[in-house]
Amino acid sequence: MTNNSERSRGMASLQEIRARFPAMERRVEGQSVAYFDGPGGTQVPQTVVEAVADYLIHHNANAHWAFPTSEETDLVIAQARAALADFLNATPSEIAFGANMTTLTFHLARALGRGLGPGDEVVVTELDHHANVAPWQALVVERGVTLRTVAVRPESGELDWADLTSKLNRRTKVLAIGAASNALGTINDVAAATRLAHDVGATVFVDAVHYAPHRLVDVRAWDCDYLACSAYKFYGPHVGVLFGKHELLQSLDLPKLEPAPNSSPERLETGTQNHEGIAGAAAAVDFLASLADGPTRRARLQTVFDALHEAGSDLIGELWRDLSAIPGIRLFGPGPAVARTPTISFAVPGVPAREVCRQLAGKGLFASHGNFYAQTVVERLGQSRDGLVRIGCACYTEPREIQRLIVAVRELCG
């Protein structure tokens, strides 16, 4: 995605993609801003902004009533379920919305926890965002379950698969695993983990928040039971999305209001939903699908994500190589030869990550710092005090922005 010939091959060019994002117009000291903060939340295209505004201006109402704006709201929600179903390779009846992935995961964990008790085990990992740890950790106090944690290999940033296998047994009721690490870019083999968990009769929940912007999720190929992601990580507004196999959603013992709908997927959705955000989430999927040609939305999404993966791999390979050549820089996570997302973290010895990012921001290079709520893996890397600098590439990232970043880090280390 580096030149204008891409559309002739069925894919929008990088220049065409960037033109869709109003945020690309921002300047710092005369230079365009390079947004490397995508793992914490991407910029949004104009079409997403318009979808949110259009709903609020023309269709704003609560659902399920017999007047036009309410019926239009029902249609907006139905169309959004269909869009997110295509995005995840699910069916619309398997898509629920919520405030964010964290809230949805707490809600699901509480529901699953109602059937658990002493002697039952839940398995989490050291690599995960804490939103895929704390909800399950709460069941230790609430239900008396045992929590087991799979180790990460600090030297590679990858899960210890032997440890994962050893942690799974007939007492395991839930495996909660991330599809990709938001701190290091590590991609986990979710299909393999699911097979291992299902072999012992466990339910599998996948946190796909960091994976979803970079590789096309396929819940059917993975065979996971539940999966959550967040639209604001793939160019949408702040809305959470939950997939669950239809038969499981319908049988969940959910905490819910008695008069609220009791059919899936609405039975998972507490209170009035963020309708404008849901409209924007659908628009984000349609934005991505609009970048390529193809017979179906899912086919177009596959073309787009294949191209994004190729472009991201090129960018991260260049970034890894050039950062590695700077004396003193410490890089964390798997190298570019391993399947990963275009997200890397590094540290400048003796300089807190916050200060590194403050100096980069002065040059129009916006990067995030800290532990990114992936608290345990950052502790295991020995970076709890100073934190990490995280660089994330998105669909709008240019090669020249990578070079600007390299120059700035060299100057900072010089």
C-alpha cells in the first residue's frame, strides 16, 4: 500500500486511505502528525464521523417502538450486527454490543461464573491485557474458583506453550487468551489453544482487541466460544463488540432486568445501547471493506487485511532493523521474522518512557507509554518503573513516518 497503482490491483493506495482521515491534517511545527498510538485507539475516517452524526441528527430514538425514528434505530442496529458478523465471520444473532471490551468481559465472566465453584479452574496468561485477567480473577473471590496463569517467555515475548498445555486439565472450565499482545505485538495461535482447551471440555474466550485491526478474525476457523473486540481499535468509535456461539448466548445465566429482551443477542446488552456508536462501528467495517474490490463484504475485508498485513510487516521490519542499530535501545517481543502485529515496544535505558514520548510528541510523533494495562508482561520484562514506549502502525502509517521516528530516536539517544 505504498503507491497509487494499488487500486488497479483491487486495493486503495496509501494516499487514498490517508485522504479519508481528517486527523491527517493536524500539524506540529509545520510537520504532519504521525499517529503511532493506534494500539490505544486509531483515528477515524470521515465516513465514521458522518455515520455517528447522521444517526444523532436524523434517527435518534430508543429501540422497538412503533414510530419511524425508533424503527430506523432498529434497522441501524440490525445492519451493524450484520456488518460485525461479516467482520468476524459470525452470524448477526451472535453479535452483541456494549460499552467496551472490558465491560463486556466482566459481564460475560460473571454470567459464566454463576455455574462455577470450588474445584473449578480458569486459565489466563501473563501476556494478556488486564481486561482479560481481572474479570476472571474476580471469580476467585466471588465463586471460589482457582485461577491458573500461563507464563510468558520474556526473551521472545511469546507464550510458554508447554506451560499452557500443563495448566489445562479436566478441572479447567474457561481458557481466556488474547489473540495478540497489545504491548508486544505477539500473535497467539488461537486455533491451537482452542483445540487444547476443548479437548479437556473447557470454554474458550478470546480477547481480539489488538488482533482485530491487523488480521481478519475468523471465529469459525478458530472455533472459539466467545470473542470480544473494540471498534475504536479498528477506526470506529468507542463501542465494544462481543461474539458468542448462538446456542451458548441463549443458554447463558445472565444478570439482567426481567422486562428486558431475553433472546440472543439482545439478552446480553444491558440498558440502552450507544446507538450512534453502533452506527459508527458498522461504518468502520464498511470503511475497511470499501478499500478493496470483491463480490462480498467479507471477501473485500480479506483483501484489505492481507494488504494491511503486508504493509505493516514491511514497516515493522524497517523499524525493528533501524531501532536495533541504535546503541542502548532495548526492543521487546518477537522479531519481524515471526508472525506478529505491526506494534513494537522499546526502552531507552535511563530515560522514562513518558519522557521519551514527550520528546517525540514535540516532533509530531505521537506514541504511547507505560504498561498499556498489560501489567504482568511488563513486570516480567523488568520495565514496571520506567515503562515501555509503544509504536503502532495503522492503515494510514507512511514509510516516511517510520524514518522520521528513527531520526528522532537517534537524536534522543545521541
